[in-house]
Amino acid sequence: MFESILIDLAKKLLREKTVDLIIGYGSTHYPFRTEPIVINQEEQADALVWNPFCGNNLARYLKYYKNTQHKIALMVKGCDSRAVQVLLKEDQIKRDRLYLIGLSCPGLVNREKLQKQFPQASPEDFEWKETGWFYHGEQIDPELFLEKTCLRCRYPNPPEYDQLIGKLQTTSPYQTYQKDYLDPIDNLSSEERWDRWSKEMRKCIRCYACRNSCPLCYCQECFADSTQPQWVSPAPTPSDNFLFHLVRTMHMAGRCVECGACERACPVSIPIAQLPLKVEAIIREQFQFEAGTDQESAAPLLTYRENDPGDFVK
Amino acid sequence: MIESSWEPKIVAFLCHWCSYAGADLAGVSRMQYPPNIRVIRVPCSGAINPLYIFKALREGADGVLVSGCHPGDCHYISGNYYARRKFYILKELLVWAGIEADRIHFSWVSASEGQKFSEVVTEVVNAVKPLGPSRKLVKEFSTDV
Amino acid sequence: MKSGKITKNDLIQWLKIHQKNFLVTERVAHHQPELLCDQSKEIKNIKEALFLPWDKLFNYHWENQKWNVENIQPSASPRFLMALPCETRAIYEVLDRVFLQPSETESGYAARRQGLKMVIVGCVNPEPTCFCHLVGGNPYWSHPDALFILPFHDEYYLETNLPEQFDIMEKGTTLNKAEKEEIEVLRKQMEEKANQEKLPEDVPQGLYDLFEDQEWEDLSWKCLNCGACTFLCPTCQCFDMSAEGRLKGFQLKTWDSCMFPKFTLHASGHNPRPTFKERVRQRVLHKFSYFPLREEGLYGCVGCGKCIEICPVNWNIREAVERMVKKIGNRS
């Protein structure tokens, strides 16, 4: 139902030349996967889809158009819209060049969980109503199949959009899962935490899928590719892997919009979103700042207060 | 019990205008403090990129000390305020990642606080020594540079 | 060629005896978890066993006014490597060709290769992303030097040309005539299907001629230019070298990816593959054009589909090739 509204809107935008191109989601040969597509003809708009497998953060593609003149329409979920806000704030693109097609998002489905819990399912078996998720008409626990980052979503509604597809959600559907993602690590001792992270970092192959799928990693030359000076070596040793992720997390501090695209992109299933999500939780608590929610407040690392936490300093 | 003869190597990033001067004062005043630090002078604590701290740990530093001017006294007005925020986040992240909290230290030492500087260094060395040589985040390749 | 069959329990017993020396690929562990013993090592990518993610080639130091180089003698203990036919084909037909050329043998690879005994598990659960038959493979592909095992009724079929290397053959029982025929028929069916669906012969040259086509731009737009596909691909073989250490150190060889922007960056600053379009085009052409043109029709892709499975944007090399093949000679 929402798809037809979306397609009509897309056709209208292209027909009336409100925009030059539309970046959105298209379907693939595989039932549980979508792909990012770019269209510039009205006929191509029939290819657009909107379903709980639309996992990519499309704001990532805006960097290709930074210096062009195109007017771009972009399909944005809550988290993606926040990413666009951060890009606007960081002067990466001008607002008048964008038409944001907001999507009211019930959360994305994790394919691994799906295969485990519902091996025979097809996309039509699931339905999202305002009261929750339904499988073959019966209500199910979203923890069984939703992405971990979506289970703790605080922005199901895009904070900024030009047109909304779907209805505004009055509360975040998953408030109860807020703590589950990070608490297990909070409760470990220092050595246990290290063991847990070492185990994960051993899996990392340094493919940079996490970095490249992130809309906010748009540096022309990443520190990881720098050879003069070399901060991390190209070899995927566990310590350099962890260093890469820790430094990237510091670069995302105050900018991460918690979309989880990094974790979905990881080919070896490392729960990599936990690192920036923890930093964002700290920033929310101590500095009362959330990236991408408004254009006025200064980025946390570009400002200060007299009474900032300072007990850790001797 | 075997007495360990291992001594930690601490990399100290000192801001030129306050902490470095404070360390210098400690020196000319002949104040005694452990010789474990290796000083790197930076213009301001706000100029310290977290990458430097990571690099120090990567190269095998057993501990890192970052020291700047007191809040309100920064030679560049507000550099240390930004530093305070940055390092708060960095420390929380490193501790959450499983790095021992006592390996990374921060302090405000002014140019006249030679005594404080020697106390800070003593405190840092005493905190790092029981942790043993750093092995987390140390690069696997040992070469001369 | 010796063949036989063995019960599941006996097979697992044999695997347990050798488990410490067994490397098992993730694909096998996923589809037949009973074949992965506790002390066997699971590897994500078959090439990790031979072409290491990072490797020291030689040590060097500056002394007496000159560079002194000490070769590192690679050694490898004898091991078994259990994988699917597509992955094993990547070793025998692609990586061996690259790293074991008579003129430029890589000693580390050669040493590890020598001690490796292949166990090929016939593929009975193809993924929706698989396409080995398009590129000359088939789910029952085997090599005479390897041990081929295939789930067969409730037991396993065994086959090898080197029974002295695989003592499991002694524990097997012989097949009766009907069973032998059944295996033959199955094998033939697979081969026929593979031959029918294989890409046409003119594809390598045809793709080469389409180098300047506009379609590459559309095809490559969504690619994120990470290296996930190349690092999980069993045939990708690009590597980077760097000298770690100034006056004393070692030469480091690591995996590199043609998808990385700096892959073809020259010292002058010029980059012949500056955008995603050139890099994606190069990846497709390398596997489906340059490699087969040089290696008498053998594709540099084994059709395992791993890249499609893990690509964050579901970039599909099979679809890309099929799309471009349609344009060869303007066939529809």
C-alpha cells in the first residue's frame, strides 16, 4: 500500500522536474534483499520498493553529488534522515538541493535471525500494524527477527522530511529494549570485556564495509589508508583491527546516527555498531546531544561548558 | 617472591605553555620523581588528536599521560575545554573496550606547579606499574621503528 | 581411481582421529555441521589456508654498509583441507596457476600447498546465490588428487586417486554395481547441466570489446567500494607489499583489494582507476575476460556466490555479467 504512494510520488517528482534524480530502494532477485537504486526517468519509478529489508543508509550516496548541480530526492528512514541532517550541518550538501521522502519505519529485519526462527517464511507472511509485528496473523516478539540496532530505535519518525510515507508513530515501538544492546558489556569486568572484543576483532578482515556503508565517513583519505604516517598497518592483525575501529568510533563521536548500517554491512558478523552506540549513549547522558536531530545545537566536540565532567582529570 | 625489575614506559603529552613549563620547573628545582616518562611537547592539550594516544599504545607505551593548562587558563583560551570533552569520551571508550583504566591519565598542571607535576608523575607510575607491560593494542610487528 | 562407501559414523570417527590437522571451510561447516570436529579449525575463506591474510616474506637489516636479507624458510605441517567443489576449484585452477608458476613460485604458498591434502565435499545444498555451472564448475566437481566425499543415501560415497594418502579408504566398503551406476548417472547429469549453462565461448573477448560501454557506470553506481567481496572471494589474489621497519624489519605481504581507491594509485599521483566505475569494471573483466583470455578459457571466478551473499548492497556479479553478455554482438 505504501509502495504505491511512494511510486506515485516519485513519478510526480520526476515528471514535474522537482528533482533530477531519486535515490531509493529497489528489489533484487532474492526475496529478502533490496538494493540502492538511482532513477532519473518516470518509468523507472516502478522499481522502487519500501519494505523491512531496506537496510542501506542511502544518505551515503549523497557524497557523489556534493559538487554537482543535481536536485536529489532521497528515501530516508528515521535514522537516514538524521544522517542527512548531520551532513547538512557539516556543509556537505545544501538543503535546497534535497527532497526528503520520509519513511515511517517499523524496524528492519535481520536476515540471520529470520533464517533461524522462520526458515520457511516469505516476506508476505509478515505484517506490521500499529500494535506490533504479526506473522501469519499472530503477534510475535520483534526480538526474534529485528535488527539489534532497530530494537533500540528512538527515531522511528524521520525528524526532517518533505513528504512522509506512512503515518507518524506516536511512540518508539521498542522502548523496552533500550538497554539490552549495551548492558551485557557494561556488566563485564575489564578483562572480560577485552576477551570479548579480542574474539570479535580476530574475525575482522579489514574490508572496510562498515566504513564505506556509513554516510558520515566521507573523508577523501581515510586515516586507515594513510601510509605517511601509518596509524594502522594494512595487515588484519587483531590489535590493528581494534585500533581501526576505536579510532573510527572516535571520529564518529557526536556524529553517529545509530542507523546500524555498519553492522549490517559486516561480512563476518561483528556487532560493530556497539562501539559508536556506546559513545553516543555517553554523549547523550553527559552532554545532552543527539546527532542529526536539529540544526541549531553545536556538535559536542566543537563546544564546551564550564561544568563539563572533569573528575577524571588530576 | 621475585622483585620485578621491569619499569613502565609512560609517554607524556605536555602542553607547551603550562604543563611543559611545570615539568621544567620541577627539573630546575631538582624535585625527584620517577624517570619513566618520555615527554612530547605539544602547543596545547586541545591539539592532541586521539590518534596520538592510540599510536603511543600501539608502539608499546605502558601508559599515557596527557597534561594541559587548568580550565580557564589555556593560552589559546579554550583549547583545554575541547580537550576535556574529547578525552572524557576517549577514556570512557577505552575503558569500555577493556583497556585498563589506569593506563591513561589526564591532568591539569600549570607552569608554576612543579611540585604537582612531580606528584602527578609519581601517581601515574605507581598506577601503571602493577598493571605490567602493556600487551593490548600493541602492534604485533616488532621492528626498530 | 579407488571408490567406496562409508557410514556416517565411521567417517566422523576418521575425522575425529585427524581433527587437529583439519581445516574446514565455513560453507561446509554451515551445511554439514557434523563434519566439523571440536578441534578442527573453521576458516572463513579457503584461500586463508594458503594465501595468508598477512605474511612475512623475508627479514632485512642494514649492516656493514649494505642491506642484509634473510629469507624466511616457510614450513607447514601436513594438513587436511575440507571444502566444497567450488572453493577447491579456486585453489586447483586459479590460485595454483597464479602462485605456483614455474618461473615465479611463491615459496610460502608452495610450502603450505605441498603439505595440504584436499577433501572435497560434494555440494548438495546450493545457495540461491550460487552459479558454479555458469563458469565451468559443477557441484560434484572433483580432482583425482583429492578425496571426494558425497552424501549418498544414508552413507557417504568416497573416491580418490591417491588412496595411500587417505587411509579412510581402507575403512570403506565397496559399492555394488547398482550403486556405481547411480553415481555415474548423477555425475553425468551434473556435468551435462553444467555444460548446458556454461557461459558462451565468446564471452571473454566480447566483454573485452565492451570496455568503453556506458553500462558500466549504471552497473557500478551502488557499489560501496569496500573490499568485502574480494576478501571473501576464494579466487581473488591481489596483494600488497610493504617494508615494515626502517633499518631493521621485514617485508610484509597482505591482502589487497582492487576495490580500494588507492589500489592503483601511482607514485606520481595519477590513478588510472579513479572512480567506482573503473574499479568495478576491472573486477568483472579480470575474472571474466582477462583471466580466461590468458588462461585458455578458464574463468577467474568459480561461481560460489559468496560475494553476492555478503555484499552490503547486494551487488551481483552474475547479473552484471549476464547484463553485459546480452550486449555482446548486440544479441538479445
